[in-house]
Amino acid sequence: MSINDNWLQTPMKISDASFREQSKQLHTNNKNSKYLHMKLLVRIIITSVLVLVISNFMTGVHVAGFVTSLLVAVVLGLLNIFIKPIFVLLTLPFTIITLGLFLLVINAIIILLCTNIVGGFSVDTFWTALLFSVVLSLSQSILFAIVGKD
């Protein structure tokens, strides 16, 4: 073997090992993304079941059925991702003055926005929306803590 032959074989071994490592990383990332998608679906289903259960016990909250509660869960998630941060930023002085209690008002406004977006879901008053958001948040926290453990 000459020096040139040895030089040609070395990069192949390195690239093979690099390829194998990249393949393992892609496979691991694919497993993690499947896990995250499943976890998101479970959270949406839990939220929709909670919306349905709370609406059955709480007067002033009306949900047409399970499909409507699924839509409410998805819309609430989207509103919390895109609209709530804007509200929090715009009302930051009130939130600071009230030591964070104004966030409950923002949650009630998000619930009322959801009633305007999703047909078949209605909340009668602002105070009902406030109480609904508190009950929903507390029950979500409890169930997500139970289900979220790996």
C-alpha cells in the first residue's frame, strides 16, 4: 500500500462513522417528535374533556358536544399562543399594579373570544368566564401533572 491509498481509505471510515452518527440523531429526533405530537394530542383531548365536564356542572357555560369541546380546546390553545402574549404585553402596567391578578381578567377575555369564534360554545357573563377559566386552569394543572409524568 502506498501513502495515497491509505489517505483515500481514511476519509471513507470517517464519513461512514459520521453518517452513522447523523442517522442515529435523525432517528432519535424522529422518536422525540412523535412523542411530542402524541403528548400534544393527549393534552388537547384532556382539555376538551375538561371543557365538557365543567360545562355540565357550571351554569352559564354551554357546549354543544364533544366535537365542539375539541374545537374549544384547539382554539383556546391557539389564542393562548398568539393573542394572550399581546394582551399581557399591552396590560403589563395593570398586571404589575394588581400583582398578577389582572392575568385572570385576560384569561376570561380569552374565553369570551373563544365563544365568539367557536359555534356551539357559549359563556353567559364575564364573571362566568372568569370562574370557568380558573376552574379549567386548575383542573388542567392537576391532570397534566398526573398524565405528564414519564
